[in-house]
Amino acid sequence: MVRMCRLLIGFRGAYLRRLHRHASPQSQGTPKAPMKRVLSLLVPSAALCWTAAVAAIVKPQVLIVNMFINEAEAWYGIPDFNVLAKNITVPGLSPLFPQVHCTQDGRICQLVTGEGEINAASSISTLVNSPAAFDLTSTYFLISGIAGINPKVATIGSVTLARYAVHVGLQFEVDARQIPGSFSTGYFGQGTTAPGQYPTILYGTEVFELNEPLRQLAFAAAKSANLTDSADSQAMRAAYAKSAPAFAAINSAGPRVVLCDTATADAFWGGNLLGDAFANTTAVWTNGTGVYCSTQQEDNATLNSLLRGSLAGLVDFSRIIVLRAASDFDRPLAGGDSVATLLGPAPAFVLSTVNARLVGVKVIAMILNGWKGRFQTGVKATNYVGDIFGSLGGNPDFGPGSIFGGKVAP
């Protein structure tokens, strides 16, 4: 079968190249009827080869979504399960991470998307649109990564669970050295005239809200995890606690699980000015409900791809958990250097990957152990779930309201 597939795909490629060479500029891209008939046979044959390469459709109960190798490797060689038992190549995934890894029974799988918004969106979209290999209609997505952290809300080594993901990078921007004296930052919402105003030009990815009852269940399970710590992290934490009253209470204790929200931008930012600006963006865009704490480069892109998949009936958007573990602070000590803080050191880097996995294992166990009693049919959301447009139906409790009149987008 493999040999036949190679021959079919090779013949199809050679045929298309020959067609392109001999076609006139006017006729390129419009093969004649006999050629169309040949192509109509070859295209499905190539698709059948992809289907045949997958022994059986995998229907995971949980899909772990990591963004880069360090996050992924924290899940390998653990006693809880072996996510490397099966490795399934999916055409179109990141060339760095071309396979989805799964346990032998297929109940738990792992995808590594690559870093940044474009990589995340591309990899998630590819996987969601691979129904010949995966049935994700009842899968819980555990987005598990590391992040920067606001020291006013949580400390390094802590693990956060988000209700809101806010696309803080999606704004007007003017260099802070050239802003008017009345501006607190160079970032302000699209369609507005100053910071602190709600954007009037919306792209749809500004804010996503996730299933709050599911988050609370994950939080209850996560609190049983025994988080690790390190001497270097303790020393940095203590320095922050002493440097400013705003940091004192949070950083006087060790890592813990925290309910707070996440901010997305392709820029890897740092410093008090940007941290405070994006905290304000988070508050304004969620109508005062969101709490800015974790900083990362992928989540709104991942969520938008999953929302598109949900609209297509391929995934269930109410089955998403966003977990981010704090590897570094998003701003310096009081009076400290923002550039030096951004560039390191980050003593909680390894620690955060481990704690993300320790909490993730508890959440996964909760889902698998309670599959028949609760999770198979889904956890009913009592809050709005979806994007700022109201694409999945219902009326967002942030922003201007549904653009579809409360109905599902056509």
C-alpha cells in the first residue's frame, strides 16, 4: 500500500509539472477535459493514501497543546502516562514538530505548535482540519505553556488558569517617545483617539472568554498538585517582595495556582509602562472583569483557530483550558532596569515547565477519571463562551455585543 501511494503521489506531481511546462500562458491553470479526468482520479487517490497511513482515527479525550520544545519535554518520561507511545505525522504541522504524540490507547495526545501567533494558528488549524486522522469533537484542549507574570497578581513558579484571553498587541501603536503628554502609553484601541477607550474597529480576536465552570473544576483539581520551587526562584521572589509594597504580599509566599487572565502579543514585552498599559487594556476590553497576569505570544491565535473549528462542528469550544506557568516577571524590581529584566536571568524557567506539567497531570486525571460521569457529555457553561463577535451564539458580556443578534454565525 505504501509503495502504491508513493507511485500515485509521484505520478500526480510529474503529471502536474508536465502540464505546467506545456501549457500556454493563456491556458495555464485550466486543463482540458481529459486532463481533468486524470486529475480527478489522482487527487482522491492521494487523499486516500493519507487516510490509509493512519491505521485508525484517533479520538483523544485530552489534547495537550505546547508551543515549544521545553514545554513539550516536561511531559516525557513521566510515570503518569507515555505520550510518546504513538507518533502520528500530520502534513501541514510545523516542520520542527511534524507529529502529534499520543498514548497507546489514544486517550491523551500532544501537539507542539511552534512559537508565536502565526505558528500557533497554522498548526492548530491544520490539526483541526485533519478529520481523516483525528476526531476532536469531544476532546478537551489543555493549552499548557509558560509565560511572563505580573508580580502584583502572582509570582514566578505559579500556575495560572485563565477565563479571558486578551489580544493586547492588536492596537494602534505610537512610539512612546512621541506620544502626547496626556497619553499614558503608545498603545490605544483601534478606532479610538486615546488609551483607555474601547476599540470601535474590531477584528474578532480581541477577547475570548472560556468556560468558567470548567475552569473552576480545573482549579479544584490543580490545587492538589505539589508545586516545586528552587533556591534561585526564592531569592528573586524575596527581592521583589522587598522592593515595593505592591509586590510584597504576592511574592512573600511560594508558587501556587491562581485564577487570572492572559495577554497575547507577538512582541515579547517587558517593563512597568507596558505591563500597566496592558493591564488597563485587559480591564477595559473585558468590561472590568479580567485580571491581567500572564503574558504570552500564542493563545488568542490558538483560540481563534479552535473557534473556527467549533463553527465547523470539528471541536467544542467549551472544552478549552488555558494554563500558563510563570517563568519570569513582566517588569523589573522597583527602580530596576527593564531591559536587564527582560533579558534575564529567569530562574523559574525550568521550574515553570515542571509545574505546568504537575498541574496539567491533575487536570487530565480529573477529566479521564470522570469521563463517563461528567466530562464525556461536556461541562455546561453558565457564562458566555466565545469571541467578541458572538460567533458561537449568545451575547458577549464584554464589548459592543453580538454582531449576529445572539445567534450562531452563519
